[in-house]
Amino acid sequence: MGRPVSGARRETLRTADVARESGYSLQQVRDLERLGVIPPAARSDNGYRSYTPSHVRALRAYRGLAGAVGPVVARRMLAELRTKTLVEAASVINEVHVGLAQEREETLRAQQALRAIQDEVNGSDVEEDGDAMTITELSRALGVRPSTLRFWEQEGLVTPERVTSRRARRYDLSAIRAARIVTALRATGYGVPAVREIMGSLHRLDGRGEARRILRERLDRIAVRTVGLLQAGADLAAVVTAVPTPPTGSREKAVADPVSVLNDLGP
């Protein structure tokens, strides 16, 4: 187990105490210890587990992290955090914040694309040739592989133009907007058949309403995940600052206030 956080209480806790303070059941505490979410508890001569307040904080950190990235990823991250240096561990947490911000931005762009499609239906949007993209440009803009765009084309989700003698793909504004919506829907967990149905009905009032509802719900879920991660911030910071200390000179000086470690790295 890593070095104790400065100022942490040193008393020992029973499994029942840890369960009560963390909100998990007795069996869940044992299971999460077995899975490496918390360090192994000390054992007395009679075999009883002996925990510390740092175990409680690790479990609370896991709850917030699991809400943000899912339990499987959260278990892996908590186990890894205890083996990393301060800078490495704090960077892992920072990447979660960045990932949530990127998901939110992606969904907002999809909402904007949906509104633009509505404008097209109403005849208020004028398309300019200079706004088109190649498959490479669009894949980079969306953060997907060109092969993914080709697959979506095969599935009838996004339809580019082909204008060169070599039949190179060219995505006009309508196709770009459709690709943004497909990206958001797929990231939300919708399968190809469901996405195809929604995309096929976008020019009908009910289809646009369904897409708007899905995107609003995704923004709500991202907000809940973000708040959960923020609520776990102090406990995650305690886990991060309790990682093993490498030899002198190979690690930046630890910060007395663990929350400031994460704040210095940004959201």
C-alpha cells in the first residue's frame, strides 16, 4: 500500500465500518478488494481484515470514477493509479476530464448539425462548394477512421458525392452534418439499425424529434458523469498523492493539498 496521505487518521476499521462509510455492502467491499480497487487489507492473527480510512476514500473515489467511465475501466484505473508516479497518476485523471469534455463538444456539434438540417428542410440554408470535405478531412474532424466513414456509407448512414475521375469521395455540408449526428448516436450506444432508422427519418418531424431527444439525453448523462467525477475529486486526489514515492529527483515535490494537484493540471 502507498504511503499514507498527510493528516489522514491512523485508526483501523472493520469490514462493516468500511461498508457503512463507503456505501457498499460487506460482500462488495471484499469483492472490490479482490479486484484490486483497494489495496489488500491487513490481516490479524485470527484472520480478520483490518482497513484504514484510505480504503474508504479509495472506494468513494471508485464510485465517482465508475459513474464517469464505467466500472470495468474504473477498476483498472484505480489499480494502476497506485503504481504510478504523482505526475503520471494525475495525468490519468486529467484524461477522464478531457474525455468527458470532448464527448460534450461532440454532442453539441451534433445538435448544431441537426438544427442545420432543419434549416435545409425549411429552405433557409444555402450550401457553398467550398464547405465540402474529403474523407481524410472529415475523418480527422470527427475523430474516426476513414474506414468507419466507408462502413457508414455502405450501411446507408452517410452518403458522400464522388466527383473525380478516380471516384474520390467528397462530403458536402449535408453529408458532413449527417456524419456528425451518426458519430454522436453511435457514441451513445445506438446500433447501426437504430441509427439508420433515425437518419432515414430526419426529414420527417418525428425523426428530428427523436434525434433531438437522444442528443439531449446524452448531454444529461454526460453532465451526471461529470458531476460524479467532480464529487469524487478529493478522494481521487488522495489516491493519487498516495502513490509510491520514486527515488529523489525523479518526481516532482508532492503538494500538501491533494486537490490542488488535480486543479493544477486543469479540468
